[in-house]
Amino acid sequence: MTDRLLTTRQAALILNLRESTLEQWRWNGRGPEYVKLNRAVRYRLADVEAFVERRVFSSTTAVHRGDLE
């Protein structure tokens, strides 16, 4: 395994979000994929980066189409 594992706090800092937002997204199945290690939650850096890449849009119309996926 070569990918770095991030805590919720570290992932939130990269995404400029609150930790509670990531926690809510996990509950709703919306945010970046994550890893469960017993009770610990970790995010792979590659998954956080991929999450951001999937949310790059060129217009507001594209954003609405992307929300339906």
C-alpha cells in the first residue's frame, strides 16, 4: 500500500470543510470513499483527490446534471 491514509480532520482540511460535514456525508453515502479500520475512519488521499476531480464543472448546468449521477 503506497497511498497515504488521512484522518477525518486531515481530509476536512484538504477539502476546506468541517469534520462534521464529512461525518454527515459518510452517514448519507455522499462524500469521498473511506476506509474503516475497526472503529477508526480513514480516507485515502487518492480517494479524496478523485472526489474533487469528479466535481469539476464548466457551467452551472453541468453541476445540476452532475448532481443526478
